[in-house]
Amino acid sequence: MASGQSRFLTFESYLPDGTLDETFFKLGTRPVPRPEDGQVLLRPVGFSLDPAMRGQLSGRADFALVPPPAPGEALSGPAIGRVVESRHGDHAVGDLVSGVLDWADHAVWPRPNDWMGLTRVDPRFGKPSHAFGVYGINGVSAYFGIVEVARPRPGETVLVSAAAGSVGSLAGQIAKIHGARVIGLAGTADKRELLTSRLGFDATLDYRAADLADQLRELAPAGPDVYFDNVGGALSQLVMTQMRRPARVVECGQIATYNDNDAAWTVDIRAMHSNGLRFEGFTPALFLDEWPAAVDQLLAWVQDGRLVPLETELHGLESLPRALSGLFAGRNVGKMVVTVPE
């Protein structure tokens, strides 16, 4: 039975807008929680860093992966944990599981408003952190966004923003598997070289380039057929001016706007109207019943070498602030994770 004190990550006040940095977070302590009937006590051993975490920190419940905690309470998100005490019939001590857990040394499940459940980590995944990367919320976001929403046809051109990130790097590869020509947008030369040499993207562009519109027209004179949008903001508005019917925009994320509540979620629809574009947003929660089949397909693609998962890994609970602020600063390649030695 666990006893003593447990550390957790929290904050003192909401940050509705502005740049997130490490000083925003505080490390607190509390007694190790005791599970009640129907609960389990876990020791988290891996944490997923996701842009949607910004919603918790803003205090806005309408754009958070999980409801925002009150200041002083523990932050939470998708994580992997080892069961150390169980009062739940489906989970035994020693099980390695994934779900939404507190950012803490110890966490009790289930939490209020839990939508993800608690699932044993499939031993086929290999590295446990892949449970929330290529086989978790990022992988299934890429899968459903391409396969179910974009539906690229062979020979079509798919443009992916944040293409070296956790979702974009997978979405581009899945589009290639479906026969598309894929162009990735990324901010550094190293990331762009990785996309073409290791992940098989056909071309890349620097999204910061002053002449990005001209470069995109040169690569895709008729405009991309699909824009897989992980960024939003001014970049996405520029891309939409280059697209022509029957092109479609798949809205997966809006990381460029998460630090600015005045601009967040605001889209100028003139390009959609004049160019006859289809704009469709989605979240993986819309496809919960289809997750098992999607994971099986992702596993098959990874095992036969057609899909390459990338990770940027930091270590220790105290690294979470650096990892999350680094995510918004673009300091990751592929999935940003924090692992904790058992």
C-alpha cells in the first residue's frame, strides 16, 4: 500500500492568452491518494504532451482535452501508469495501462468526466509511450483525419502543416500510403530534410518564408487538393487562397492560435466562399467505436516499415513544464513525451 507524499504539477492562475513558458507551472505536494471501491491507484510512468493541453491552462472548458482544473489542482492528460493498488475488478496490481491521469507521482482513476477509460497497454506496441503516440490519440487523429475525413485519391496533392509534429508526421505518411503526393510545411532545415529523407514526403516548404505563396504555386500550380491543418491562423488563411474547388481543408488543430484568445478559432471564410472549398473539423473522439480497427492498421503499417513513428523524449515529472512549453516553441520532432523511470 502506497503512503507518504506525492508531487504534482499545478499553476497559480489561468493564462487566457500569451506565450506559455516554464515559470507558469508550480510543483506541489500532497498525500498519496487512497483508492476507494471501484478505483485504482497508479504510478504514472509516461506522459503525453499535446497542444490541446493549452485549453486547461486558459480556463476555457470549450477548448480543453479535459475540463480545466482550478488553480492549485493537478493538471492532467493522456498518460501511461503502473497499477500499484486496485479496488477495481478489471485492473490488477502490476498492470501497465493508459488513460487520462494526473500529472503527478501518483494518480487515482477514474477521474471525473473521464472519456478515455483505462486500457491495458498492448504488448504489441513495443515502446510503452507509443500507446499515446502512434497508437494513441496522435496516431488515430492522423488516421481518421486522412482516411475518414480527407479521403485522398491517388495522385492528389496533400499539404500538411506542422508536418514534423506528432500528428503531421504521421498524417503525411498515411497520405503517401494512399497514393497521394505530399508536401510538408516545417520551420527548420533539419526538420524538412528529415521529412523527405526518412518519412518519404515528396517536397517540403519553410512556412516562415516571405514568398511561401509563390513557392507553393510552383510546387502545386492548381493548389493542393487537401490541406491537413494543424496550425490555423495566418498560415492557413494563406494556404486557402491557393486552393480551388473541389479542394478540402481538414481542420485537425489550431496551435498557432492557442496562445491568443482574440484570434483563436476565428476564420476568414472569404477564400472558402470564393474558391469553393470544403472545410471540415474533427476530433478523434468522434470515432471512438472505430479506434481498435484503426490501431490494428497503424500497427500493420509500422511493422511492415511503411509508417515511421518519431519521438522527442524528456525524463522526469519535473520535465513536464519544459516539454509543454517546448511543444509550443516547436522544439519537438514527432511526438513529445516525458517518461519516468519505474
